[in-house]
Amino acid sequence: MTSKKNCLALIPARGSSKSIPRKNIKLFNGKPLLAWTIECAQESNAFERIILSTDDQEIAELGKKYKAEVPFLRPEEFATDAAPTALAVRHALEWLWEHQREKPDFVMVLEPTSPLRQPSHIQEALKLLSKPAIDSVASVSRVPQHYVPEKILKIMPNGVLLGLGEMPIRRMIHRRQDLPVYYGFNGLIFACRRELLFKNPPTLWGDKVFPLVTEDKYTADLDNPEDWLPAEAKMRDIFQERLEK
């Protein structure tokens, strides 16, 4: 069973960002991007400890300002573009055990680049993770039907238009009602049991990964500068909906 004491909130926030410089501290609707994730974790009332894992001193100070714990700076080898998130998470768990004898049973990774998540998403994910049959939980949203594999097209070297696997257009599914439903990771939440992080190699994924299905309106793509303003507008729409309820 999960509880505030045995589930750790971990917020990974590297200093470097190639597409949007200093992305994690860039203002997003009037606050640093990082602040929205810290405050959401606090508002969920789901964690006794909310730890920020960063390699950057400025980000660390900002995290402390918003009342996240920053007990260490992440080593450089776990803060590169190529370093898997699982390595950074395991480093945090190892540090907590070695220095404070803390050993949470579960960990929830909350990435700052998903500022539209709601406290209810965190609470729902913890309910899922508390079930013995579940190893990992990941938030997902439905893939728009015009993006599913059955609708993807390719142009052949001779100019002919075909579906995936060079399927003739006439054999493709054309009725929306007949298309299968697909889901994709949306980055709001990744959570798992502690022991998965100490496998070789460490992983967030057990054999039984369950989805937390969320509406697409909570998904923000912040990969490029042009993504910023639309994501801010989505957040304002969410706030307006909450006020109207």
C-alpha cells in the first residue's frame, strides 16, 4: 500500500536544454516552469518528501525557493542528454539510503516539462500503484485517429501513395468507427516500485505496467520555442474551466 511516507516524488531537472535554453526556469504563465510541478506535487498532499534532482546550482536554489528538497546535486554523468532517467532516479534513491537511511518503496517521477498535470492525476496514479499486481504506472492519452498506424501514408520513390507496409490505399481502413484505439505516453507521470531501479540495467518498467489515461488537454509539448505560447494558452483554459465549475 502506498502512503505519504513510502512514496517519493522525484523531479528531474537538468540545467542544459538544447531546444529551449534554460527551459526548466523559463517563465511559464508568470512562474518558472519548474515551479508548476513542485506546487502540483505539494497540492496533491500525496508525498512526505518532494526531491528535486538537478546538476545546476541556479535550478537548485529555485527549487528550494518553492519548497522542494534539494539534498544533493546530481553528478554530471547522470545529467547528460544520453543518460537514462532511471539512472538519475536510482542515484537519488542510493543517496537517500547512504546519507539518511531513507528507503521509499515507490517513486513517482514528475517531469517539469508537463506543467499542465493536476493534483488529481498524482492521486489517481498512487491508487493504481498501491495494487499488488501493478509494477509501474505511466500516464497516457489517446492518439488522434488521423495519426494511428492504419492512417499513416508514405510516398514511394515512383510517386505512388501507399499505406504502411506498402499497403494499397483501397485496402486501408477509411471509416473512423472501424479504426483501433491507440495511446501514447504524455509525460505527466511515471511511477514504479523501488526494486525496478536496482535491476541491471535500472528501469522504470516492470512486467505489469498499467496506464493512467488522461485527457489530451493536459498534455504539453515543450520541445521547441514555438510550443511555448500554445501550452500557456492550454493552461489558461484549464484554469478557466476550474473557475467555472
